[in-house]
Amino acid sequence: MQFDEKWSFVAKKQAHCDPDHPADDQKGDWWDHVAFDPEHRLVVAVVPGARDVENTEALVAEFHRRTEGRTMELMTSDSYPAYETAILQTYGETVVPPRTGKPGRPKAPDTVPRAGLTYATVEKRREKGRVVEILTRVIFGTMAAVTAALARAKVGRVINTSFVERHNGTDRHHNARKARKTYRFSKDWRFHEAVTYFTMYSYNFCWPVRALREPTEAGRWRQRTPAMAAGLSDHIWSLAEWIRFPVVLRR
């Protein structure tokens, strides 16, 4: 699983917002916090909003819920420190130190990574706007566990966030509001949020990904969407089918 944040803005960029003006509360820089499955090119979860600890924790918690709490073989992100906190909070286990029998206050419970949790980060060092060095670091788990996970992976052989970054470009193509230099930017946060969910999740079911196609016995190619590759669907959905599909809210 790869985590990342993609920048966009609503109404005006952050430098032009007045922090003391209530009308600017829902304007300025906004980010898509995305949990992406590189093997199936699947958007598992997205949380749009400010780039802060709360939304990062919400993303990891939503990913944890949608995967039923399973421990991933490897999780990666950029070096944004909020992910380490969020992953430990969501996937950690509370350990109560044993009593020593000595006088004094006992040690407080501590949160430690659960067994098998493997998480690594990617940091890109830039000079004059160009990437000159890529640094990787194992946060939870061991390098041996990371190497073993990469050896078993169907995509990628190094610690990276390339797949979610590539999807960022795809989503900017699908959602003109998020182009870097555009007059088509969102003017209202509610519409920005709605279109974010629309393009992100319809991509899973309605967008055939070339890298996922399979050869057929007839010597042709069978196109597949991320949902088909992940076993969530058996066909490419039309947008009309996706929009009309009954939704059941689980609480």
C-alpha cells in the first residue's frame, strides 16, 4: 500500500487567504490524502482536506477499516511524519510494562508496532527544483522484511511511491479542477469534495488501466479496471451504471 497527498486549491491559493476572515475558512490549499494499492491500481481510500495530522489519521483509519484490519506486507509513503504517527496509532498494540515491585510510579503503557508491520518512507532531495537524490528509510519492521515483501510483490522491486504519484497525474487529467495552472479551479469546497470522490472512486470501476490488461486465448487483450483486477467486479462499468448503483451506508 502506498500513501500520498496531492495538492489543489479552492477559490484562491493559501497565500491570498486571510486567516482572520471567516469567509476564507474553506478556501486555499486543499489536499487529497490517498491510499493506493499499486498491484491492482486501486484507490482504496481518499480523504480530501487540509494537509494535517487529523486528515492523515483519518486516511489510515479508513484504509484500515476497508481492509478489515489486515496487516499489509509493506506500506510506503513520503517522509511526511504524520504517517508514522497515524500508522502506529491505527496498527499499534498497547503494551503494559510488568510491575517491578519497586517503590515509585509504574511505567505508563506504551504503543508498539504489531508483529509483521512493515512501513518505509521515501524522501526526495531537490536542488533548483530537480530531484538529485532519493533517500529511503525503514520506519517499522526490518530491512530484511522489506526486501522479502518486495521480492514477493508483483510490481516494483524498490521502496517507492511511484504508483500513487502516477495516479495523481491520472486524477488531475480526469478532474480539471486540480490542474496546477488553470482557471477551472473549484470555487466552492462542497463541489470540490464531491468531484474528488466522484473521479477517484469511479476510476476504480470505469477506467480500464493498460497495465492491467490480460492476454486471451484468441490472441487479443482483455481490458481490466482496478476493481476487476482486485476481484471487486467482473466487467467494465459505464458511468451511468456506477452512478445508479444502489448505495448501502454501513455504520
